[in-house]
Amino acid sequence: MKVVRNVTAVIYPDSMIGIIGGDANSKLLALAAKRLGFRVGILTDTLDSPAAGVADVTEMGALNSVTNLQKLAQFCDAMTYQYENIDTSVLDQLNAVNVPQGTDILAITQDRQLEKVFFESHNLNIAPYATIVDINDVYDAVASIGYPCVLKPIQKGYGKQFQHIIYGEADIAGSERYLTSGTYILESWVPYESELTIMVAKDADKNLAYMPVVENVFVDQELFETIVPARIKTAVMAEVQRIAELVGNALDYVGVFGIEFFLTASDTLYVKRLVPGPHTSGNIFNEATNVSQYELHLRTLCHWPLPKIKLISPAVSVTIPKRLITDTFTQVLIKPDWHFYYYLDNAQNDNDRAGHVTILTTDTRRTLEQIYDTEIWNQPPKKG
């Protein structure tokens, strides 16, 4: 039996919202739910996860377990996934559980090939790619894709260690060891100047609400910095919003989702990926707009009306990795206008995200300089 999508029933304060996953974004969603008067249940696979400390009910165990999900569901009026790799087949086995988001978006986003087919079916510009089964496919594909290109597993649940950059023919042979783990995608490397994200809320009545387009900076495939509004031309902004509307109307989904883009020097947009739920780059909206992405997500799940979204102030947000936590404490004392978040989670690696700071500004360039002048975020990552 598939999950129930009771998307038209209004859910009122004092009801319980179940959150699948206990990471930092789950904690921020839980805090937003508490502010709106909801109780919160969490399913987490680690007891010291960020969200566990703020939940009213905590179920401990594997996230992809029908039994664990059903245990949490018995307390909840609606459930939402914050864990991008939750197994859709597991969700579909739940009995009479209200998951307004549904599972279609997960099925698309977890499989790189399905995601690309979805984009292609709507005539969206994506990086050239080929499906790879064996090493001969790589040799054949590079003739049309060119160098450099990136070999990625079709299933997104694998980490970056399973990806391989091919700069030239000499690198192809080294990719063969990756192909033993299943089918891959070979994707052209887009020579981009910047990366953009737009977060969109879709309610059960198919209304769409758009958050301002943000500009993201990634370091070693991890989000480092977010800037709003994105420093892009009006025509690019209009195209991002057009694509957001097109994708939003095409998706069978209720909730907040994101679309990421590459932008080249010639202002060509490539759709990078679809994000099934609130995204880390959207945390900047806790201060920069009149409503956060988490409140918007809850409003859609609970069939509350969507407000008109307004940018209160330009802003810059920068990630705080675990290794820099103590270095930022001095800034807490001397920067009273900066908004610090510490997740106090179980981050194991020095470079794992353990917090962020958001700075409202009237001069983005000056604020970026102030961040650099702290001499904190320009420290190189420690090598293992």
C-alpha cells in the first residue's frame, strides 16, 4: 500500500509533525515547527544527532526501515523526509501514513539518469552526458562529450569518493575500477562562472511561491558560502524563474524543493540538479526574507496559505565546519549583528558542516571582505 497523501486536510498547532532524519536541517525544521506550535517527532539513526535534542518524540534506528517509520508515524499527523536518500519503496510500504510530499520527486532525484531524462523531457539545458556500463562506453562517449568530464554513479547515495574526473585519455583506464559497482553517468564538465539555486514552495492547490535566487560557492563539493540576491543579470534571473515555474508545475509534489544551476561566462544556464526538500543554501532565508524555507515547507504540508515572499535585506551566509567552531567564538563576541547557528551535532570529520553564520548587509562586496578579514574561513582544510 502506498503512503497516504492527505494534502487537503488542515493540520493545526499542537499536532505532531514527524521528520525522517536528524541532521542539521532537520533540527532547523523542527525548531520552525515548534515556533508554529507543533509538536515534533524524529526518526534518527544516531542518538546525538542535531534534531534529537529538540524533538518531543525520538525514535532511534535505521531510516530505511518500515518498522521504524511506522513506529514514528503512530504519533504523527503528517510526516516529511529530510533525508534525501530515503528508500521510496520503503515509504510506499507504509500503511495509512500521511506523507504529503509523496515519493515521485525522490524517485527522480535519486537516479541521475531519471533526473536527466526528466529535465530533457521539459527541454531544459543540461550538461552533455552518456550512460556508462563498461570501460568501452567511456572511450566511446568522450568522443562526443569531450574533456574534462566526470564519471558519477547513477545512484546519488554514493559519496564523492565514487566519482572520477577524466582530464584526458590517460585517465580513462583508471576509471575502470569504479565501474564494478554498477551503472554510471559520464557528464561533461561545465566551465561555469557561478552556481545558483532557487527554492520553490508548492502547495496542495498547486500554487507556487518562489524564494529569491541565491548564488552559491562550493569548496571540495561542500557548500561554503551563499549570497542573496544572486549577482546575475535580469535576463538570467527571469530564465531561472521560468524554469522554476515549469518544473514546479510538472512535479507531483507538495512541499519546498530546490533547483540548482551552473551559469557560464556567456550567461548560459545549465540545470544541475533537483533538490527534494529544504536545502542548506536556503538557510540564509531565516534572516534574509520575511519567511523561512522551513516555515514554507510546513505550511504546504499542513495546508496553510503561502505568504508573499519578500527580501528583507541582501545577505551573505558562510558555513562553519567543525574544525573552525572554536575560532568563530571570538566573532560571536565582537559581531553582535551576525547571526550564528551551531548545530552541536555528531560531526566526525573536521571539515563536516557544524554551523553557519548569516550576515545581513547593504554592501555584499564589503561583507565578503569582512568575512575574509577574520582570517578564519581562509584557513586551508586539514589533510587527513
